[in-house]
Amino acid sequence: MVTVLTAVMVLAAAAAQAERPALVVADPQSPARITRATVLTPAEGPPIVLYAAVNQTGDALDQFTVMAFVFKADGTLKARQVAPGRRTLDPRETKYSTLVLDGSPVEPTDVIVVGINQVQRVGSEAWWRADLQPAAEAAVPLKK
């Protein structure tokens, strides 16, 4: 845990000149949401999204997944990627984590949109799920 956080901080410092905000989308019914996200582009390797996820409920959450969409500058969807988020978010807790965008090449002009698309409460087998693609598409400004 400490090693991952240290690596992220080192990467963030090294990529300070190559960072930009990611757009964040959320389903209104989501038990957890991303409050902010930044795309860090290191000198080598794929871009990384550093994000803050918050539990919006009074219940502990066992796990959640984060979905990232990569759009071309003209608004065309280029790639989708899903990754597990942090495990265990206590009630109203915020945790920071990362998502490596290694599913396809990401250009500097691409628009990155992220959101939480699945959540599982502690002690439950059921998952809350949302289709974030329509919200992601609506969030990206179309260029002609």
C-alpha cells in the first residue's frame, strides 16, 4: 500500500508538466463517486488517471470498479477500459487510487472520461451497476 502510494507520488512529481484533468461522470444513484481525476502522462509508459473516490452512503462498500472512456478530439469514442478500484470504502470515506490507461494508445488531444460503474456493499453478493457510456458521450464536447 505504501509502496504504491510512494510510486504514484513519484510519478506525479515526474509528470507534473504532463498532467491534465479528466472529465468525471456519475450515475445519480451511485453509492460511490469520483470527486476528481487527473491524467498523468509519464515520459515513458501509458497515461495514468489519479482519482479520488468517495463512499456517499452510510454503509461500508466492499469493492467498486472504475470505467474510463478515451475519446478522440472530435468526440469519437476510441476505447473503454474497466479496472477494479480500491477495496473497502468505509461510510463517507474518500480514498485515492490510480487507473493505468494501457488498453490502447492515448494521444495528448484525446479526452478522458472516468466514473464508477459498479459497487458492491460489504456482506452482499449483489452489485449496483450503471451504464456510464451515454453520460460519458454527453460530457465530451464535439468538435467539427
